[in-house]
Amino acid sequence: MIAIIIGAGRGARIMPYSRDYPKCFTEINGKRILDYILDALNDSAIKDIHFIGGYLIDVVKKQYPHFVFHHNTEWETNNILASLFYAEDFMKNGFISTYSDIVYTPEIIKNILESPYDITLAVDTDWKSRYKSRLLHPMEDAEKVICKGNKIERASRNIPNDNANGEFIGVAKFNAKGAQRFIEYYHKSKQKYDGLPFQEASSFKKAYLIHLLQEMVDQGEEIFCLTTHGKYHEIDTIEDLKLTSEALSK
């Protein structure tokens, strides 16, 4: 199975660290965010790495020449969902997708690979405790989910905090059947909503991954959650760098 790392954005909120290097090159305790991700993938023998770049993509190409690269040339005006689909030609047999600004344990990849379902999202059930110290990244910005049993009922930033049982961490697995359905919904939704608001996004072009997943749930598709109690950190601000460094040092 291939892994697709979505890393086209600038990472303006951690400037000056992302001034000369992509956000995923930012170091935590002497190690790049990207290398934490690669360690988690390599631990499960995932070696076929696809990288979707935009901002400073040539820097990544130079230092990770073994990646398969996909250039999101419109990274300044689109969003995560559109960015992911620059790798569409390689999705049909199944894939793992991961954000590039997160740190998580190899155990999460191992467990999500064992999921028998067509589409599985990694969901942190310990998400509220992490936000207690994140003063620069409010809970309202979290990609929250409501799970009933092991099924996703709703994925949205607009879920009231008290109603959410977890946060989507940015890691998802699609087997071949799930990938094909995901691709079908993408093109069907793009045709229907091109230039129009889509779910909670101002336009389809600006949609996040969770918006298409929610569209699928709304249409009766089953999407499942793999829960993790912590073992995950998002790095969105300089404050997050400090908090993650402290957590990984324990």
C-alpha cells in the first residue's frame, strides 16, 4: 500500500521556521516532523511514499529523491482535498493519506492497516486534554468527529466541543474499494459544486478532506474510526512546537 503525504501548504503560523523550508522540515527535538512520519510508515514496511508538494517543493525533492512527487501548482488558492487529488492516478488500489504537520506513533499506522473496513479514519479520543495548553489553536479549529460505536456519524469543525468524541488526526486508510468510492464522490461532488459552497467550505476548491468524507456519510456511505488515546500531536503554531517537544521528551 502506498502512503500519500499532503504537504503543499506554507505553514505561515510557524514562521520564521517555514520561511526557507517547508513546514514539515521543522525540527522537534532535533528531528524533522517529516521524519517522524516516515518512521511511523517505515515501521509497517510502507516504503512507497508519495509527496504532494507546493510551497518550496524543490527543497523536498532535493533531500528526499526517493519520493514520488506530485506538484500542487495551485497550493496558494486550493485546500487539502484538492491537494490530495494531485495523486489521484495512484489511489485506485488503496492508500494511506496523512497530513504532513503531525507527529504520531508507529502503532497508529500498524492498527489502521489492520482495519477491515473500506475507509477508516484515525481519531484521537484524548483530544480535549491536548487543547488545554493550546492557547493559540482553539478547540473550535479541531476536525472533530462524532462516532457511534466504530462508525463516523459526523466530521466537522462546527460540532460543539462537548458533543465530539474525538478529533480526526489527519491519517486515513482507504482500501481499493474505499478508494474507488472516494474518487467517485470527489468527481461527482466537484461537478455538482464547482464554484459553489460545499459542506462547510466556501467553495469546493477550498474544501478539506473531512468535507468530502461527510458528504459520503450524508449519502449513506459507511466510514469507520480507529481510536487512539493520545499518541498524536499537531504542529500548527510555534506554541505547538514547544508543547510537542515537551511531550516527546517525557
